[in-house]
Amino acid sequence: MRHIIDLSDLTEKEFSDLYKLTTNIIDRPEGYADACRGKVLGSLFYEPSTRTNLSFSTAMMRLGGSVVGFSDPGSSSTTKGETLKDTINMVSSYADLIVMRNPREGAAKAASMYSSVPVINAGDGGHLHPTQTLTDMVTILRLRGAADNMKIGICGDLKYGRTVHSLLHFLARYHNVQIYLIAPEALKLPDYMLQFLRAHNMPYCEASSIDAVLPELDVLYMTRIQRERFSSAQEYANLEGNYQLTGEKLKRAKKDMLVLHPLPRVDEITQDVDDDPRAVYFRQARFGMFGRMALLLTLSKLPFERAAHQQIGAHGICCTNRQCITKAEPYLPLIGKPGAYCPYCDAPLKLHNDKS
């Protein structure tokens, strides 16, 4: 049985095989035109998506398969009160694979518990985004040759950025990766992720601007800073330049540094950077489609067995994360001790009657 909730769930061999298949598809895409003929992908997007949604749909069609589903929850039975469990039970009786994006953190994990086909997490709130990490790693490995012995700067919204959290999870398996965390105070990496870095002996430092660390970097991973996270437009304007990459700043970077971005971009990378050969974010998006082709093809060929019956309901505890899927779907089993981490969203658990 295999779901893709976090890319780090893959063993080293599984990822190596997936990467090899991706490179084969990149080099010879015509050889895979009928690889998934007769297969159906259930595409469930509970929040807006352009790149990920189109990338998955295009990937399945390039493999000869077909796609059903929705890109607006308003057109689904969710508006009638249907639970996630029932939606997944229904769609997995129609489709051979499911890809799902949901604003609730831990939703993909919950979906996998009730699906009779593989579930792929296309983003669950601010938690994880494994296929973006696949995209990122394919880009780094294809263009740099390795991820070991790398200095990577991650800039922007590190608090809510699910692409950032997924990438850091996966980089834990590489050697001598130095991480530079570049973010304003309000958007710094959450404590539970800092604990993850320390637990996995991943050296990191925090910086307040790109300028301070740019000459050191082998890879710069830019993300969008959301204006709505700040209390005023002026507060955002005061910080904006510190987290913006321009053609002028890029002159101070290494000649072979890679600039990545999960997209969409707003103004954190100026237009004059686009023509620089180090700016690979549009190539990165195309690599993502090929990586998703490899993932869909791999999952479609694996034997699959539905998970065992899940016990219903929590047992005296609850998750401290208000955006956790357990808040919207209270029937989900939740077992653990206060202070332990939620199996869905990784936030700490507490007693139901704890008001803190």
C-alpha cells in the first residue's frame, strides 16, 4: 500500500527509482504516451490551484489516462455537508488514483485512511506539499547533479509555506546541507520545524535579508511573502526590499547558483531576473509535470491494499492547531498523550478540557 502524504515517506531506493523514471520521461516523453491508458485520476481541489492542478491533469493525459473531479468545492457535495470520508469513499470507487488539495492541515492523511486507491497530497493547508518537493528535488538534481554539500537559502514566508516545510523534511536525508532561513520575524519558520532541523542535525542559521547571505549560496529558494500577513501596508513596504531578488542583487551571487520558486510569483523576484540563466523556476515547473508523470505511473503499477478499519472519534485529547482536519471532521481517530504530535498535522496535542 502506498500513499504520498509526505515525500519523505519514500525510501531512498523508492525516490532513486522515481527520479530515474522522471529523467527517462524528460529525455524521451513519447515513450510513455500510453503508459496509463485506461487509468482514471480523481482530482479533488478544495482550494484554488493553477500550476499543481494543471500539472497533474496534463501529466495524466500525457500518459494516456483521463481525469475526473472538481477544482471548486462549491460544485461538489461538500456544500451539502458531505464528510471528507464519504467523498473519498465515493471517488475511490470511480478512480484509480486520487490527488487532493485541501486547506485543512492533515486532510491528505485523513483521506488516505478511507481510500481504496492511492492518495497523493497536493497540499494540505500550510502543512506539506510533497509533489512540489519532488519538483524541487528533480530540478536540483538535474541541474546541479547532487543535493549533498549544498548551501541553500530559503526566503519568504517560512511560517505558512507548505512547500518550505516539505522541502526541509526531504533535505534531512542528504549530507552537509547548510540551510539559511531568510524571513521577517512574523513569518519565521515554526518552532516544530526548527525542532525537526535540530533533531536531524541539520545546520541552519536565520537571516533578516537576502543580501547578508547571497554570496554563500548554491541554491536560493524564493517564496511569496503574503501582504495579508502584516498588520499594515506600511509594515509590509518597510520589509519588502529585504526579501526581493533583483538583477542588481544577483550580481553578487555565485555564477552557478540556482534560483528556484514554487510559483506563483508576485514581486519577490523582479522581471529582470527572468533572463538570467541561473533563474530556473519556469524550467522547474516543467520538471514538475514530468515528476508527476513518473509518480502517477509508478503508483498505477503498484499492488494496493486498503487500510484497515479506522476507529472513530478522539479519546479525551484534541489538536492545538485550529486548522487541523480533526476540527472539521471530528469522527477522525485521534489517540495520543498531551504534548505528543498530531498524526495528521504535526501540531502538539492537548486534553479536551485544557483551555490554554
